[in-house]
Amino acid sequence: MDEAEKIFYSIFKTPIPLSLRERFQRASMILSTGYTQEELAEHDRAVNRVNDLEALELVARHTKKFPLLVVKLHLMIYLAETLPEYRSFYINRNDTPYKGWGFLFLSSVRTILKFLKGFLLLARLKI
């Protein structure tokens, strides 16, 4: 799996569409120019060694580590939002307030678990 596939799969759990891969790779090349070789090497090591990039990014955002991973994951989300088949990922279409509150509760629990997993992944990387 290349970087685009790994990042996309960590968010959506589906294969990345070809058009999105190409757009991500072009934007990614431009983004990478603003980082040092050390930051680029750390980023590549993290992408290659960690399966749950979403969890690592959540912790990296708060610890200020892996800034390029944070930017690239956000880039992927922004690009995916432009495709019609992924718009439902961003819109809550639950028809009752109870389903909405339930989804909000489960999402909160998931975020806490992802945060804990991210700390474990960060410790395993030893950076």
C-alpha cells in the first residue's frame, strides 16, 4: 500500500478512487516542500509502520508531532469531501434525535479509544 491508500483506508475503510489518489499525490508533493528531510523521514517511517494512521494523527495533532501526517490526513478528508459518494460520511441523516444522540455518544467513545490507541502507537514508534 502506498501513502495515499494507507491514509484513505485508515479513514474510510475502502479502497481509494483513482481520481482522488492522483489529486492527493499532486497536492502532497507541494505540501512536502515545506518540511525538513528529518520531518519527511519521520513521516515516512510512521506511515510505513503504523496501521491506524487516524489514531496516530489524533494524538500527533495534540502533541505537535508528525505535522506532515496531520496536514496530509486533513488534505485527504478535504479531497474526499468533494466526491459525491463520500458526502454521506459527513452528514448525519438520522431521522430521530435519539439516533443522533446515540451516534454522538458512540462517536465520543470511539474518539477516546482512538486517542488511547494513538498514544500507544506513538510510544511504539519511539520518536
